[in-house]
Amino acid sequence: MNKTLIIILREYTTRVSKKSFILLTLLMPVLFAALIVVPIFLGKIEDDEQKKVVVVDRTGKYLPLFKTNEKYLYVPDSEVRADYKSDDTDVEAVVLITGNLANNPNAATIYGRKEIQTDLRSSVEEVLASQIRKEKLSAYDVPGLDDIIADVEKDFSVTTVKWSKDGGENFSSSDIAVAAGFLFTFLIYMFVMAYGGMVMQSVMEEKTNRIMEIMVSSVKPFQLMMGKIVGVALVGFTQIAIWGVLLLGIFTIVGQVLMPELGAEAVSSGAIAPMGVDSAAIAQASEGSQNEMWVALMNLPFLEMGIMFLLYFIGGYLLFASFFAAVGASVNSQEDSSQFTMPVIIFLIFGMYAAMGSAQNTDGPLAFWASMIPFTSPIVMMVRIPFTVPLWQELLSLAILYGTALSMVWVAAKIYRVGILMYGKKPTVREMMKWIRYK
């Protein structure tokens, strides 16, 4: 059997059989799903206690607007009493209105012993803002002015359509395209950071345990390095595949159990149809919006995105993993590796920021040059591809990436073959340059 293949199998079987790998692989999807599902369940749990809110309206015209609901009991009073400030009182807050809000918007204040709850403030603002609007409109004495303004203020949005190569029209959405691009970008970023670091850690462990001295006596350093890089990559693919299957199963079960309840609660509580709004119209608008998003999602170039994701995924991992392997072979401790890994981390972080900036203009100078630089192209190009990138730019970017990756593999192999047998000395960049020139 090929020696490189033996090392790949050894690296793979050693890591997937570890208890830490098994626990992390099984628990991570559960924890991730819990981060999403638990807040939804907690959000359904409402405080049954009705809190008392005192309304002191010195004008006398705003008090009738406050209607008691399930959360707040509004009670009138003529003044702000001293006992309202005591910890023994059952009053949650005091709304003080001192003048005509249409003329003086600062004449309303909410007092409380604790920080005022956001929903209470929003509720008070909504009630008063609606009344102020009515008062200001009535001051113009124009018949039907309220209806005219309501008609003028109707929401408006522009539909976006992308022409296909055959002249067809496809509904598109930049938000959907950005979200899809960032999903692939995030996967590449996390994989490179996690499993590239795993390659470095593996090399450092075996170097510290002096296993390297035995292994290099029967295996070429290059074979050893590539075996580790490919072996760890297979470990990563296995872990991600298991996570994907488990998450799909978890969210399928949770969706069937949770979503019908949420929908029923929304209808029964009136959350779907606010006061004065036609619930059928909202349902129709919501359904239309969901259909448009679904069509936009289906119109994305998934085949191209999938192929390019694999190519950039492999190229980016090969580039950074070979660098991490060289660093792991050169240093003797985790602390020593920081000075060498920091530039790589900076490149990856810059790539994420460049991707965020490129999402606003995928054909701009930042997007173009960041997708050509090999250290950032795997991250930035995945954001651009859903917006359609010229084929020559994709091919040029891949050529630069793989050319740089192969060069990095060659450089890393030179450093690796010397560094794995170096102990007790922290190498400098100058010394590592000498290692590269060794024949």
C-alpha cells in the first residue's frame, strides 16, 4: 500500500476513534439546535402577572386612549405620589403627561424604579403617536386628509428580475443571494480555521512525543505532511456530513412539533392581524412574499455555486493547511506558533470583512481584487458567485489560488522536513528561509 495512503488512514482512524471527536460530533448539532429552538420556546412563555401602570394626564385628553390589556393595567391618577417611588408599591411605572403633545412632544415621560421595559415604552409611544397624528391632521381641516395620507404612505418595493442567457426572465433577490453566498463563505472560513489548526496541533503533538524521529526513518517528510493534511480533511468532511444529517433530522422533528403551535398561537392571539388590519390581506401578502423568496432561492445558480464551493474549499484548505503544517513542524509549543499563525488569521479576518464590503457591490474594485488574492479569494468569491461572475474571473482566481497553494505545499514541505527534527530552539523567519533553500 502507498505510504501516503497509510498515513492518511492512520490519521483518519486515530482521530475519528477518539472519545472527544465522537462527543463533539454528536453534541454539537444538539447544542446548535438548542441555540435556535430554546429561545423560541422561551419566547412562548409569557408573564401571567398583570402589571399596574399609573397614568397622570394633566391635560385630560390622553387618558382615555390607554386601554388595559393582558400585560398592563392602566389606572388614572391626578399626580405622581411619593409612595410610587417606594419598593413596597405594586406600581410598575408612571406615565406623566404635562401638556399638549402636538405642540410639545417632550411633555410625556415614563417614570419607574427599574429600567422601563421596552414593550411598555413602545406601547405608550404607539398610543400617543397615533393621537398626535390625528390632532395634527385635524388642524389642517381638510376632509378625508387622514385617508389621503394613509393611501400615499402605502408600502412600495421594486421587483428585481434577472435576464438569463437565453433571454428568459427570472425573479431575483439580492438578500437571498447574499445569504446563500455568506453561508458558503462561513463554511470555508470555519473549516480552514478549525481543521487547519488541527493539522498544526497534530504535527506538534507527534513532534513533542518524538514519534517523528521514528516515522521519518521510513517515510518521506512530504508524504508525512500530505498524509496529515488529507487525513484531517477527511475527518472534517466526516464530521460535517454527520452534523448535516443530524441537524436535518433535528430541525425536521422540531419543525413538525413547534411550527404548527406557533402558527395556531399567532392566529388565536391576533398577532397575525393587528388592530384594524385585514388578516386575510396580511396572510395573502405574507404568502406572496414567501413565494417570491422561494422563487428567488430556486433561481440561484446552485450547480455553479456547488462546483465552485468544492474547488475553492479544496484550494483554500490546501493553501492554509500546508502553512499550518509547516508552522507546527517549526515550533515546539503553542505559544511559539502565535507569531507565525497571526498573519494567516489576519488574512482570514480581512477576507470576511472584504466579503461583507463586496456584498454591497460585487463588481467593485474591492470585490475583484479580494477575489484574486489567494489568501482571501476562497472567502470573497463565494459571495460574488450568486450575483454572476464572468467565467474568466473565476478561472483566473482559481489558477492563482491553486498555483499559490501548490507553491505553499512545496515551501511547507521544505520547512517541514527540517523543522520536524528541530527541538529546543525557536526558529526565526530568517532560519526558515534557509531551510527552504536546502536541497
